[in-house]
Amino acid sequence: MKEVNNYLEKNKERFVEELISLLKIPSISADSNYKNEVIKAANAVCVELEKAGADKVELCETAGFPVVYAEKIIDPKLPTVLVYGHYDVQPADPIELWDSPPFQPVIKDNKIYARGAADDKGQMYMHVKAFEFMMQTDQLPCNVKFIIEGEEEVGSVSLEGFIEENKERLKADIILISDTSMLSLENPSITTGLKGLSYMEVEVTGPNRDLHSGLYGGAVANPINVLCDMISSLKDEQNRISIPGFYDKVIDASDEERALIAKTPFSLEEYKKKLDIDEVSGEEGYSTIERTGIRPTLDVNGIWGGYIGEGAKTVLPSKAYAKISMRLVPDQSDEEISALFQKHLESIAPKSVKVKVNPHHGATPYVMPIDIPEYKAASEAMKISFDKTPVPVRAGGSIPIVALFEQVLGLKSILLGFGLDTDAIHSPNEHFGIENFMKGTETIIHFYEQYAKMKAE
Ligand code: BES
Ligand code: MN
Ligand code: MN
């Protein structure tokens, strides 16, 4: 395509300003206090898509937050790219750990700091600007449809029904998503897999009320102690998960696949330094990249109970709780894993307590083969803008709707993400490099060209 770099350079400041306005809207889907703000963000996305030249821009109501739909059909005979992204963001807390307010974006060291900067407003907005360029310069080479949702951070509950009810409208040839990371600007990569997710809440009940820990301690089971024992028994000395049947469906990586992973440009020293840790930890026999990419994991996300106020209160609590997530790989099913987890926890619970296990939303794992032409188009596009062939990397994160896109619409998703793992998504001081934003926009434009060319062949 012509004029790409020129146009992007000339309009860079405006792009950043527009993104900043979007980032000022605290569209936190998990917190009902922000309901109006989430809807405000949806409307802002509609306005931006319309301005960029999309037709049939629509705020589609659902039982939850609206889905933004838009399209530009230049010729029904040409292939169609379906762009997915999300305008909702994670809560900002702990707010006191931010160096600047999460919804008052600031630019520092050529990075935009704000909640949602990388996940996913900044990455979603690259698609709006890439589309704007192709419309402005009359170079859109195929049809495009957009669905931008507002519930990704809470499990995409309403979107599932939306895609089932809108199969015809969402007809496309490939899905394009920027909601993942790459290795670095020097080492571009394409995400070829997403983890599945089982998320459980555990409640352990001991005595019917909090007790004096001197009068009853040592004689009545302490639910916090019991919960800790149960949790620590979930992994063995090799850091393998000890839930019976947990690994049954795991497809082990082939030697070739592992050899390819071993070539991933990655510095363990740098990784540890950035996190201020002296040693990494994980399943024995696997590298860090393998642990995050191709192996299932189990983590406690939160644990509470008893007295946590100021000073000391001697109490043997009645209850203890934990939230536990398991990241899954093909062909594990979140429903099966949730059931195995529940059964196992109930079976190891001592008679001295009662254990309740409640599953939350889940996600099915996803992989993308690298020998399909769409991957090659993405790879070519990255090669043009980064001057280097990207390497495939499987991500540790999850995007629940991606597996459903495949099940319901029969479409593969290309995960062309431009964030970095160090962008602090979901954490205080989330940020997105302006260079990542610009390079990402450029790459998306090249993708359309490569993809249309490949489909025409
Ligand atoms: N964009 C992330 C997922 C992601 C980030 C994948 C980086 C790969 C690399 C997404 O918004 C997210 O946070 N997903 C959640 C799942 C959801 C059910 C809350 C996750 O992975 O925890
Ligand atoms: Mn995201
Ligand atoms: Mn997220």
C-alpha cells in the first residue's frame, strides 16, 4: 500500500490524542458503579468507527453491556476480515500504587500510562486507525466487520449469545484480534495459542462461629490451616498438579515443537531482573516459555479469612476462602477440569470441616496452526514493518470468545498483538508504547494487503 508511513507519521499526534480521550473513560465492566461509563465507552467507539468511515455502525444491546458492530462491505465477492476487540477494562485497584491516576492518561518515555492503554483500548484503536487510513487513501482491499465488546474482562458472557444470534451478520473469512503481546519490538512474535481457564472459589467451614484460639485452638480444626494444607497438596515436589486425571487430555508438545520453542529469543536473566526475583519456579522438566505457553498451571488468586485488622486478635476463624485459577491447554476442557477439581477437593477435605466448591466462568484453550495462509499473511505483514520474521509464541493468557468463534462461526482467529508482557496489564501503571501502537497500526495495514493478495491468488 502507498503512503502508509507518511500518513501515520503525519497523523500520529492526533491518533494519540484520540486514544487518550477514550482512555479517560473508566469503563470497568466488573464494577457496577461504572455502568454508565462502560456504556459511554461503547458510544465513543461507535463515533470513532463512524468517523473512520464504517457503515451500519450499531450499538447492539445485550443482557449485559452492548456490543459495537460496524462494517464496510466494498464487494460481497471479496473476502471479509472480522475484527474483534474490547472496550472494557479491568478495575484500577490498588489505586494507591499508580504513579498517576489510572483514568488521567500521561505520556512518559514515549509510553501512554492508563488503565486499558494496552488491554485493550490502545490495541483495539490501532484497528480503527488502520481502517481510517485505508478508507482515506481508498486502499481497503477487502471487506471488514468490527465487533467490539464490553464484557471481555468478565468472561464475555453476553457476546456468546450475540454471536449465536448473529451468525449471518458475522459471516467472514478470518478473525483478526490485537489483544495479546509480542516478545519485544526487536523480536516480533505472533501469538499462536491461548490458554483455557477454570476458575474456582473454595469455602471451608469449621466451627459454627469464630472461637477463642486459646480455649479451642489445637482441639478444633482451623479452616485456614486446613485450606492451606489442601492447597499445598495440589502440587507435588515436581510442581506437577496432583488432581487425579488433570493431565489426561493434555496434548504433549512434540520434540519438533519443543525444539522450535527452545529457539525463542528470550533472556531468563532479564526476565528475573524485571520481576526482582532470584529464581523462577514451575513444573520440573520445562523451560519458562514452555511453562507459560504449553503447560497447564494452577494458582491461588486470593485467600482470606480470620482476623486481618490492626494489632492481634486471638481467634480461630469459622471460615476460610480462596479463589483458584487453572490455566488449561489443548485438549483440556474447563468443565471437565472444574468437575475434577471439585471432586478432588471434596475427597481430600478432612471430616473436621465442610468444603464448598463453586466454579466461575471458564474458557476453552485455543491453538492456531502456523501452516495456514492467514498466518503467513500475518507473518509477512510483521516482516515488512519490523524488518524481521516473527516467531510463533503460545500465550499464557486467555480470551474466552476465541474458542467460541471457532465453534460457533467456524472461524480461526489471528492473534496479532503488539503489547509487551511488561506493559503491566491488570496491574498498577498499565502502559502501552507509542511505538508499539504505531508499528501495530502499520502492521495491521500490511496484513490487509498481504491477506487480500493471498486470497486473490
Ligand atoms: N487481553 C487479555 C488476554 C491476554 C493478554 C492474552 C496478553 C495473551 C497475552 C484479556 O483481556 C484477559 O485479561 N483475559 C483474562 C480472561 C478473562 C476471562 C478475565 C485472563 O487471561 O485472565
Ligand atoms: Mn484483553
Ligand atoms: Mn484483560
